[in-house]
Amino acid sequence: MKLVYTRRYNIGFLGLERLHPFDSRKYGRAWKAIGHEVRHLRNRAWVGVPRPASVMDLSAVHDPAYLKRLGDPLELSWALELPFIRKLPVWAVWRVVLRPMRWAVAGSLVAAREALTAGIAVNLSGGYHHAKPDRGEGFCVFNDIAYLVHGLRAEGRLTATDRIAYVDLDAHQGNGVSHHFRADHQVFMFDAFNPHIYPAHDRDARARIDCPIPLPARCAGAEYLHLVARSLPGFLDAIGRNARVGLAVYNAGTDVFTGDALGGLHLSAGDVLARDLYVIEQLRARGIPVVMLLSGGYSRESYRLVANTVVELLRRYGNPKVPTDS
């Protein structure tokens, strides 16, 4: 197992980031919390990120006209859901907010490469599943899922016939991913989401999901885990029956937690851990390499939920005898 992280993931701007419910420093908090539990395993699994994704790199999956519009404060404030952004210099927003996001996008590709060799890799950021090819929204400006798939294909690490399993268990449906892969029949999407919250309006995105699991209102842990366990194995078996599944992308949002401000679901910390371990176990039992991304989480406990999962994964899969390519 590999763990991808750089301190450059963390977003902070004189405390103004506190105006959004997302904890933009949870990446560093999770890194430290993991170290408190299993520092040796963490450090042995660590892989750095050499550089952020450039605007030219991002143009491979985003409309260049959209990337150019990110020089407009109105466009930035819409994508980031932070109205005060309109009053700030654009250069400052790019440096303090968008630059960390570009590091995270690059980190997702690094983690995906590592997953193909080590079997499991976690990027301690990423999961920007609302960013569309021509528009950012939901605090997602660049789509790292589309970026890592494109990158692996361009490098020849995934072939044109390799299938990709996308498993999204963030409370919000991954509408940006749906739009990126609208006509890509090698990407198969499993998405369990709260249908009563954003982006419920995006019917085209929901129609693209191969295996949609709209969750009941205020869905709690036992019911949630039952629904996933009833649906995920069949989905994975079906897409792997007649073709190779070259990679799984697991978007492991922690906004399913009962204390989350936006998710509207009611999983305990133990339920979130059980969910993550179940998904990873199902993928590894089928020999599918998996890259896990953090995605959303709007509670003070989000970083701790992430750390709980990574610590347990390191204990189970952080074996030095597993072949790695670091």
C-alpha cells in the first residue's frame, strides 16, 4: 500500500476558509493523526508529489475556455461557493486556493500509478467529483478523477480496452464525473448518494450512472451498509465478467457521517470505517487495483474518519513484502 501526501494540499487564507463548512486543512490533520497511530507504517508507505498539475496539463480534461474564465472572480466564487472571493485579487485566490487543488490533482495521478503497482494507494486529498469539463461547482474546480484516467491512458498504463470501476460513496452524487465520462463506455459508475441534496437538479448526470443507489432520507449505518453490500459485489462481477478491470477509483467521502453539516445521512465513525474496509476488500478480492480519494466531508471529525481508515489499511496492507514501485 502507498500513501500520497504533501503539505501543499492544505488550504488556508488568513482564516477566511472558515467561512465554508469544508475543512480545507483536514489533509494535514489526517496526516498527523495517522502518524500518531502508525508513524513507521505511514512513513514507509509515503510517496510525495513532484509538482502541481499545470493549466496546460488540465486542458487535457477541461475546456481551455473554462480554464481561462477562472481569471474572473465571479467564476471563481461560483465554483468555490465563497461569495467573498469576488472581492479578492485573482492572483491571491490562484495561489492560496487553486494551487493546493492543482497539487491534489497531481497527487491523484501519482496515487493511481502507485495503485497499479502496489494494489492499493490513498491520496490524502482529491475526489473533486463535481467539476465538469467546462465548469466548476461544489467547491470542485478541477476534476482529478478525469485527470488520472486520462493520464494513465496517455502513459499506456491503461489500455483502450481496460475497464475502470468508479465507486462513489460520497453523500453527494458525483455529477462532474458523470459529465466527463458521458460517452466513455470503459468507465463504469457505481454511486450511492443522498438524492434529496445537491446536485439533485442534474438529471443528465444521474442518468449516466451504471449502478445508481439513491439512499433513503436520513439513512443510517446498518441500512446503508446493507444497501452497499447488496449491490456492489454484483456490479463488480458484472463489469469484470468479460473484460479486464484495470483500475478502481474509490471516492470515499466522509460526509455520510451523522455529524456532517451537508450530507443528511447518519453513519457512525464505526460505520464509515466498515464501509471503507468493505469496499477495499471487495476490490482486492477481485484483484482490482484501487486508488482511494478523500472527496467531501463537512464536519470537525472528517480528518479523524479519514485517519481511522488509513491506519487500518496500513495495518492490513502496509506489508513491506508487497511489491512496490516508489
